Amino acid sequence: MDINERYEQWLNFEGMDPSLKLELGAMDEAAKEDAFYTNLEFGTAGMRGVLGAGTNRLNIYTIRKANMGYAKYIAKQPDGKERGVAISYDNRHMSYIFAIESAKIMAKFGIKSYIMESLRPTPELSFAVRYLKCAGGIMITASHNPPEYNGYKVYDDTGCQLIPEWADEVVSYVNEIEDELTIEQISDDEAYPYITWVGEEVDEAYYKECIGISLLPDIKKDDFKIVYSPQHGADNIPVRTCLKRMGYNCIPVLAQCAPDPDYRMTKSPNPEVDSSYELSIKLAKEVDADVVAITDPDGDRLGVVAKHNGEYVLMSGNQSAAVYLEYLLSVMKEQGTLPANAVMYNTIVTSDLGELVARYYGVDVEKTLTGFKFIGDKIRKYEKTGEKQFVFGYEESYGCVIKDFVRDKDAVQAVILAAECGAYYKNQGKTLIDVLNELYERHGTFKESQIALSKAGAAGAARIAEIMDNLRKDAPKEIGGVAVTLVEDYGNSTRSDGTVIDLPKSNVLKFYLEDGSWIAARPSGTEPKCKFYFSIKGKDADDAAAKTDCFQKSMMDIIGEEV
């Protein structure tokens, strides 16, 4: 069917949800096209989209369709129906309703569901899958996206998001359903026997594990202050509970603690956006805090600001992770607990600094594609073989995991680590920025940045494809006057030197430069954006900053875009 036929089918559907019916009736031609030109698809972090009517929107009908595919997958797992799925949801519009819709589709297949009694963060869902010994899990969230979005993430029985081969199986089942409007939902009474509500027991088990990541639980922390904001999200209670039990002076940004789906008291719920820190830094100045920590709505990402020389300095995800690694590995080495076969995981678009820190302490490093499921999958494989022992995993986008009782990004663990890091180095008369500068002196100065070109709708998708296609066909020989020495194309698993990339195929291009810098390009798997990652190596901070400006301008000139 074409766009107009799909639209008419939805508009004239007798059982159409009344609010969606009103939205359909008010659509102009542009809105129709954007809502119906395609179907929502699984990306690097599940299915994510704008809420509303249409096949390219998240609504009860597209959620039911996705769940039909996932239910068929779960039913095929050993004892899958009896083991069931854990279900959690964050503070977004429709999250609770989508969670119930998911449980009812599971029940339709005779699959048990364990639903969190109120909003819980993504990492706790991952933990719950493992703790309850479920066959899988569902998280209703759009992470750090704007308020008009929501999403749907699915997990395997290890608490890891489905890797491509399993996600593809789910997608194949989803694609068997030609018309999501024909899916009949069962009644509450029919679903009730298959649903169990869970809460405090899982919470307490999760908190215990999170608190247990501490390497120095008795560290002096009386004069250490940490300001914390959950950005209206699901980490408010877990983070504050754990920090309080550990004896930290945690000062919350109360205006951002209520689970508001419109995020009215923050300019952005995304820790990657500088303006999201405004209220937190304002409070930090008032109370003279040492560290500011903010988590995103579903509680898997952490952004950190450190007080340094009287100023509050925002740290990137690459920078904070490098400092965490320095703390973890140096203390573990001192304690004699650093495994001889230790391994750290990060991604192909992550800065080289963390890798250099890990290798300095004799820790092996393995790269994965973007998407934390690939890190979780690595943990699973080595857990079985015992060949290597996991000590840390992270992405540049402010997500990390310290202990593998969770197999996704875990900001609760990360806040605890940031607090312990901050207190540890303060006791030595250092700030987190002092430690970062020491790492630059040891390993070289790096500056990481990102440009995300927003390209919405059908025309935007076509433009993103065109950008990637042009870069693939005609790779630049130099960027910003510096020669490109190697090109990696993850779409066909090849390098320009003739070697093969041993990773799953992905639409990513990476350009290595003669000066030790690199630039990568990839379409976002969760938003209508084309992302460019810059990891620039300089003689010092000023040199790295100047080169970054030059490389960014040059790259945009190459693709014919302005920022």
C-alpha cells in the first residue's frame, strides 16, 4: 500500500483509539507522509520513535506488533513461557500503558510477565532479568530523546539487549504481520493470571550489588559533596538511596526529581547537551560541591561536571571514563585484585585515551560496534570460556558498566564510581580534572567531539544515505590538510590496507589521519541523524581544540553541509 492507502486504512479503522483518531483527522499532507512513509524499525538500541498515529510512530498498535514478534521469540526459548519476561518502564508519556500492552501480548502467548510496580531504570531491568531468571526482558523508554519520543528495547536471558542475529529473528516475526490494526488484544481478566508485579525485593538486591562495586567503602568522604539530578527520570530513588547508604553527602536538584514526562525543569534530558547541566551547576555553586552528576531519563547514562580551580568543568563521556579507568585499575593493582587476564571493552567510536589507560596497566582492550548490546555479548562469551575477565565497559555517549550483574549501561553504578573517584582524589588534593590532565601528560592530549546532523522524514533519510554513499564511494584523501592514512568500512568489513574487520557489518566509516587523530561517520540507530565523531590528538589542549575546529569545518565542507 502507498502512503495514502495506509492513512485511509488507519483513519477508517472502526476500533481506532479515539486520541489517535483525532490526530489522524488533523493531519496535513506532510504529516501523513512522515507518519506513514515507513514502518518503525529496530536500531542500535531497539525501536524508538515519535509518539502518535501511523506506522512510523510509536502507539499501541505498533507496540503490539513488536510484541507479537518478541513473544514468538520468547516462546521458542527453553522454558520460555514459564520463565517469562521482566518488564520495566520510565517516566515518558505512554510508558506505563505500553508496558501493560506488552504484558498482555505476552499473556496471549501464555508467557509470564514480571512488571515493575512503578518506574525503574534500564539497568535495573537488565538486572531483574538475571535475578528473576527470566527468558528475556522489555524496557519501555526512549532514553535521552526529546519528550515527544518513546521506545521499546528487548533483552535476552542474560540481561543483554538482543544482538543482531536474535533481533533479526524477532524482526522476521514482526514482518510476518502485515496489518498491526488486526492484532486482537486480550482482556485484563484473561491476562491477569500471567502477570506478577515486582518491586522492593528486586530493588534491594540491585542496590546491594551496586553498593558492592566500591573498592574503598571506608574512604573518607565527610567533606566531599556531590550534587545530583535525575533529570526527571527513573534514577532518582536508586541513586539517592545508594549514595545515602554509603554515607555520601548527596544534594539533589529537587526541581528535577519529579518524574515529569515533559522535562519542564530542564532544557534537555540528555547529558550530552551542555544546557542540561544548568540547574545542577547553579546548585553546585551555592553549596560548593566537588562533583555534579546527572543521569538521563531511563537511568543508563551519566554526565559529570568537576569543580576545578573554582570553575565547574564539564567532562565528556570519553574523559570521565578514562578517569574511572585510572582509578579502578590503579587501586585494583595496589590491592592485588587486578586479574592477569583482565579485559576492558569500548566501541569503535570511542576515544583512544581509555585504551591507552587500560594497556598501561596491562589490561587487554577489545572494540565493539556502537550499541551496548555488543559489550554485553562480549561479557557473555568470556563468562562461558573464562578466557578473559571483565573489568570495565563503556561507550563515548556517557554510558558504562563496572560490574557485570548488569549487561547494559548502568548510571547507578557510574554515579557510585564517580563519587568514590571524587572523594579518593580529593583526599589526595586533586580534582577529577587534575587526574585527566595527568593522563594527557602520560598518554597525549585528546579532544573528542561530535556533530549530529538532524535529517527528519523521508527526505532526511535519503540525504543521510546519500552522505554515507558519497563518503564510501569517494573517501577523502585528506581532511583539514592532514593526510588520511587508513579507511575502515564496517559496511563491507574492509580496510583500505586490504585487511578484514572481524566485526558484524554496520554502516560506519572511520578515517584515520596521519597525526594520530580519527573521524568516524554513522547514521544514528535511534534518531533521524547522521553522526560524525572526532577524536583529535594534539600537542596540548589548545592545539587539540584548534585542530578540532579545523577538522570539523573540513569534514562538513567535504559532505556539503553546514552546522
